Amino acid sequence: MFNFVFLLLFLSVIGVVSFCVFFDQAILTRRGTIYRVKTNHKKVALTFDDGPSPVWTPRILDELKKFNIPATFFMIGHHVQKYPQVAKRVVREGHTIGNHGYAHSVVLYYTPEEIEEEIKYTEHVIREITGETTQYFRPPKAWINTKIKEKIKSLGYKTILWSLNSKDWVSFNHRWISQFISRNIRNGDILLFHDSGNIWTTEGGDRLQTVKSISLLAKLLRKKGFEFVSMKEMLNGK
């Protein structure tokens, strides 16, 4: 009996991981959010989740600076508190900060009161450390329901998901990641990457393939005539 239960548990875990690796769950929750901007211009927005990281965010910032790419970093409040200097550098170098919640909790089953508290406290942390007031919220794992979307909107936030998922947290090779995005790119796409974490955690991990993707992606997309813009410019320019 024990072996049977263990087998079921194991298969369930494998099923969940496989679902996340091979299917983009954001497709199920996009309604009522911003995941692509309708535009006739060849513009794309590059976004990073789960930082800041003391190891990987600086390396990503170096690459963005080298290729003159603005980006939006959806930061976890707890990580901002742990690595304030990294968060400050993101702002200092002209990038946008978005709100990714305080501890990367799944907000699908939150009450409206709980999501308000989560967002406001994370906003407080970000503002106290960086001086920036956030305008954009991205729910961890894109798991969110209609009631919470409405509450987020009432708080003056835009819920930002994505249209192309790099799946870099799986540690796919940077060439595969960049080629996948290049083949599927469309005007107004919002690209999802991560500057912290891996398949199991939101901190640590190996984001080397993410770092390497930036230069190749810049080359491939610019060759197609695409311009990288901030989330703010993408939305205001539509």
C-alpha cells in the first residue's frame, strides 16, 4: 500500500513539473490582463522575474547595458530587502521595477483583502529602498482569478503577464531559448525571463543561460527590425 501511494505521489509530482515545463500556464489566466500590446510597431518588452539576485541580476544588468536594452524587473519584496544595493542599481541604470509580491506566494486563493495587503507591503518595501513607486503587478506563476484581477485594478495596478515564455528556469540552452523567441516573435510581445531561482526555488539557481541569451536575442530580434522598449513605453506607445 505504501509503495502504491508513493508511486501516485511521484507520478503527480512528475506530472506537475512536466506541465510547467512543456505548457505555459499563463495562457489559462490571460483574460483581463496585459500579456501582449496591440501595436503596428515592431516593439517588444523584456521582463525578468524573481530577483533581485546578488549573483545573476548584476550580470544581466551588465549585458543589458552593453546592448542598450531597457527591461522591467518584477521583484520579490523579500529579495529587495535582502539585496537592496542590487535593487537600487536596477533603478539607477534606468530599468523599471514591477511588483511580484513579497514572498512569491501563489495568489490564486487569496482573498481581495490578502492581495491588497501583499501588494501594498511589497510596494512599501520597494519604495523605501529604491525610491520607486510600482505600477505593474505580476502574479507568481500567473495563477490568478477574476476576483483578484479586479482587486488589483482597483489598487491602480496593471496586471502584466507575458506572451512568450523563455522557460529559462528549466536551464534550456541559450541558443534554443533565443531561436524559439525569434521564430515566434510578434509586435507588442512581452518576454518572460528570470534573474533568480530555478525549477524548485525562487532564489539561487543557475541563470547563466539567461545571461547568455541577452546578446544573441538582441542580435536576432534587431536583425528582424525589432526594438526593445520598457513596459511603460510599450503601454504608452500603443
